[in-house]
Amino acid sequence: MPNIRGLQPISFIEIAGAVSVVVFFGGCNFRCGYCQNWQLVLQQENLPLLPAELVLRVVKERKDWIDYVVLTGGEPTLDPELPWFLEELRKLGVRTALETNGSMPAILYELLRDQLVDYIAMDVKAVPEKYEQAIGVKYNIDKILLSIKIIKQLAPAYEFRVTAVPGIISLEDMDRLGELLRGSRLVCIQQFSAENGTLDPTFSRVKPYSREVLEEMAARLKKYVAKVKLRNI
């Protein structure tokens, strides 16, 4: 049984210009202090475990007018039932999107090889030198770099997301990030927000960057990738 801990029957914001059903998976292997879905990370046992059959029924009722079923978290690729669930969605004839931290490149490869995912949105947390600071745990950065490569080569459609958290992402990081993401179709720079609380409460006192700084970040990234968008500003 997939570890589904939340369901949003309708969303207009997960993928720009698309109508989606959003499915939330519990659990994550990162501990990003600025995470807004911290309940799915730290307190998933306090959230109801939703039967897959219920979620599939909700999707079936909406399949004629939604663009995607978006799987997010937490981190969906940690769930061994994820491929099965994606196969069930395929049987319904809906397009699928996966939001991931890129920590499981082998799983991403298998999902893309088997054509189970139509769109991938991967969070790129920081430049390599600051990755462990950003994610709050020790991790092999080579896995992140491999996920970026796999997505660029195999995903039918994708975007990379950079959340502009002061102290973790800086204007000076943009050229380094640009080199990592060079040639990507789309990179989205997202405004940091602590509106719904954060995993580490100290981030609730962090002041977000101004629009002008975000625009300068975007201008620097545009030298390396096909398209840059700003979100949540």
C-alpha cells in the first residue's frame, strides 16, 4: 500500500498553466530546514493513511478535465509502491508528474525507462559545496548530479526548481548553478516563504529576497539555460 498521506483534489499551482490532482507521499530522507511540508517529513504518522483505491477513484472522477496527477511529498521515490501506483494511473489514461529531491537516481531512471512519468520537477537545493547545509543530512552529491543528467536526457518534459532561501542560495551562486544545469529546458526560481511554518523554526525569521534580487538571479541563469521563470513573487 503506497504511503499516501494527503490528497488535493484540484490545484492550479503545482505545474504552471496546468490543472492537477495532487497526491502527497509521507516520509523524506532530507531535513531541509526551510521545508514547508514538514508534517509529511516529521509527523507523517499523525496524518491519515489514504487508501490507494480512494485516490484512484478521485482521479478517475476528474480525469477528463485535469492535465496531470502530481505526486509530491515528502519524497515519493522512497516508496517501493510508487511504480505500481504510477502503473495504475497509466491504466486510467492520465498524465503523471513527479516532484522529487533527486536523491534516488536509479528509481528515476527506471520510472522514465518504463515511461511511467510524463513530467518531472526536481528541486535543486544548493550549489554542491552547500548541499549538506541545505538538506540537513550527509549525502552523496554525485547522486544529485546523476539525477540531473538522467532527467535532462530521458524526461519527456521537466523543470528544475531552485528555492531562493537567503543563507543557502545567493546571487553569487547563480553561475555555479548555471553550470550544473547548463542546457536545461526550464529552471524556476521560487521565492522562499515561511507562511505555513518550516521544519526548522529559525527559518520563520528569515526575510525573503526582494523581487529585484530574484530578477537578477534569473538574469544570470538565463546565460546557461533555455528558459527561467520566477514563481511565488
